[in-house]
Amino acid sequence: MGELSGLGLELKEMIGLIGRQQDLISSLGEKGALLDERKETLSKEVEDLRNNLNAVSSELTKANDIIQKLQEEGSQLSRKLKTQVK
Amino acid sequence: MTLCLQENILSSQDAQLKAKEERLTQTSAALNGASERVAKLEGELEAVKQGREEMAVRIHELEESLATKESMITYLSKQVIDSEGGSKQMIQEIALLRDGNSKLEAELVGMKCDQEDLEGRLKVAEDALASKETAITQLNKKLEESEGLSKLMSHEIQVLRKNNTKLDADYHEKQRALGSLAGKAGGLETELRDKTALIARQQELIANLGEKGAQMESRKESLDREVDDLKMRLRDVNSEFGKANEIIRKLQEDGRQMTHKLKCQVRHLGVDNS
């Protein structure tokens, strides 16, 4: 009878532990889902930022080209102006 | 534990009961044997008494016959004496009668010896009978005691049997209860095994989820860092882009001023030349 009570008690404790573990699994599952969602958002954000960065870099390259061209034109005009002044 | 103790007590009581029954059976058998021997001795004694009575009758008859023949002999002798010599035939007859008388006397002596022998045997038999009767009296006393004891034991046996029946019923009831409890215990053990396996699976799942969570956390941190880095780079590039635009504007302004200056000088030179 004592052994049976012991088994019953052990079973009760196990059921409690299973319930707690089930709660933990649910919580971990929810946390996992949130992390998945956050990962998706961040991945998208990273992709957008990379695209933006590429676009801006491309624009910057163009600007550099323009600057270089303008600097050359300025140099030419300056030389031309000095020649005429002479 | 109590049931086991009760079974031990019952077994011990059964063994004692069997030993007592065996002793009673042995006593009864001994008493029966003694009674049979006494009956046999009584039969023998009766036969000896009858033989003695027959022998006494026969002795009496012989004594009477002897007395008759002696009186006859006396009478015949007297007759012979009276007849002064008597006839030869009478003498022969007397001789025959004397022979017969001698034989009868011998027979009588033998029978007396037999009677003495029989009386001796009778005495021995009577002594044996008295001894046996004493033994029978003692055995009867023992038998009465045994019967009293037997009644007590029978009563005790009945009480023990009743107690045994009760204990047996109690034992069977407890056996059934034990079987039922064993079944329940088996069910609980199965359930415990199932739950233990479920707990192990859950713990494995928890470990996997924890590991996956840690990986995802690490990946998130990495993505966060990457986002920050990209944002910083974008800010830098935007800043550079602003500077480049500023330079372009300045260069364009310089260009315009120089062009204007150049145009003015060209016009001025044109006026001078004209």
C-alpha cells in the first residue's frame, strides 16, 4: 500500500513536471517564433540597407566622376584664362 | 506481514493437532488390542472352567462307578466267601472287575493329575486375567482421560477449523485485494514509464529548442551588428555624398565664375582689338 502511494505520488510529481515542461516548451516555441520574425525583419532590413548603400555608393562614384571632370574643366579654364591674360 | 504470521500460527496448530490425533489413534488401537486379548483370555478361561466342570462331573461319575463297583466287589466277594470257593466263572468275573477297577483307578489318578494341571493353568489364567483386568481398568481410565482430552481437542479442532476458515477467507480476500493493488501498481508503473519517456522527450525537445534559441539569438545579434554597421556605412556614404555634392556645387560655381571671367576678358580683349 505504501509502495502504491509512493508510485501515485511519483506519478503526480511527474505530471506536474510534464506540465511545467510543456509550459516551458510553449514559451520557448513562442520565443522562437518571435526570434524568427525578428530575424526575417532584420534580414530584410540588411538587404534594404545593402541596396541603399550600393545605390549611394554608385551615386558617390558618379559624383566623384563629375568632380573629377569639373576639376579638369576648371584646370583647363584656369590655364586658358592665364594664357589670355598673358 | 500479519497474514504470514497468521499462516505460521495456523501451520503450527495444524501440526500439533495432527500429532494429538495420531497419539489418540495409537491409544485407541492399543486399547482395542488389549480388549481383544482380554476377550481371548476370557474365552480361554471359560473353556478351562468348562473343562474343569466336565472333569469334576466325570470324576464324580467315576467315583460313583468305582464306589458301585467296590460295593459290588465287596458283595461278590462276600457271596464268594459265602459260597465257599464259589464258581470259577465268578472268580474270573471278579478278576475282570478288579482289572476294570484298577484301570478306572489309574484313569481316575490320571484325571486327578489332569484336574491339578487344569487348576494350575486356571490359576495362571485367573492371575493373567486379573492382571489384564487391572490393565484394562487402567486402559479404561486412560481411555476416559483420552476421550475427555479428545473432546477437548475436538472442540479445539472445531475452534481452530473455524478460525482457519476465517483466516482462509481473510487470506483470500487479502489475496484478491493484493491482486487488485498489484494490477493498479502495474498500471501506475506503466504510466510512470510512459511519463518518464515523455519527460525525456520533452527535455530533449527543450534542449533542442534552447540550442536553436541560442543560435537564433546569436544570429539576431549578428544581424543587429550588421544593420548597425550598414547604417553607419550608409551615414558615412551619405555624408561623403553630401560633401561630393558640395564640392560639385562649389566646382560648378567656380566654373561659372571662371567662365564668366573668361567671357568678360574675351569681350574686353575684343573691344581692345577693335
